Amino acid sequence: MDITRVETPIVGTNEEMLLSFIDFHRATLVQKCSGLTTEQARQRSVPPSSMSLLGLVRHMTDVEKMWFIARFQGEEPTGLFRTPEDPDAAFNDLGGPGLEECLELFLVACERSREIVAETKSLDQIAIGPRRGDQYVSMRWILFHLIEEYARHNGHADLLREVIDGSTGI
């Protein structure tokens, strides 16, 4: 699966810049997995960590669903990798769908997130579901948070891919 990263604008509105940076990071994660087999993507980092590229794709699929569907819209997301018994199941249990299927699930979740953002009246619109306890956040906060989360995990993806086949700078 090949996906092209968008060029992030140097000048633009908050929304244009936030959305382009998120899409850049989404595409980066997909590119980090490009050309790998499921077995390669299941390769874990350094013990005792359970992190793998497949786990990162699964985790970010859950992140997209949790922030945009559960927290922003206040709806129950379906098809999560995490479970009530194991919130880190996206990393811990690498059975089930392989890399290509997980990437497809990820891209579908990203597209749904884009639709939710497009339906939002303002970046200042407040989420229906609380973040923690009684703290409610704006769409702007969610977008900034996702940029931070993708940037952190794409750094992990850089290192994981380099260990698998020496690829850097994808």
C-alpha cells in the first residue's frame, strides 16, 4: 500500500495547517509500513516493550476512533483493538488481522475522522464526551493532541523500521 504525504502549508488558516499536519503524519505511518510483511510488522522493539509497527497501526486506529467518535461525538466506537480487560491490546495481542487489513481499517478510521472534522462548525466546538472525568475539550485541542501523538509514535515507527530492514528517512 502506497500513500503520498501531503505538502504542509507554510501559511494558512489554523484548520488548514492542523489538518495538513495530521494528514502528513497519517501518511508517514502508512509509509513506515510500506513493503513489509505482516511478520515483519509484528516484530517487537526491545524487550520488555510490546511495541511493533503493526501495534502502532492498530493503536492509531483506536486513537482516531476514540477521539473523534467517542470523545468528540459522544458515540460508542466499534471495532476497537483495545478491550476493557486490556487497554493495550493493540500492542499486546498481535493475532488477528494482518498488516494490509489493519492498514485498511486505519485508513477507514482516518476518513471517518476527516468527515467528522468537516461537519464541525468551528475548531472551538466542544466535544460531547469528556476527555477525563468532567473535562471537555475543543476540536482544536483534539487536532493538536493528535499531531503530538502521531509525531511521538512516528518517531517510534522510524526506529522500528530501521531495526527491521535498515530503512530510514521514509
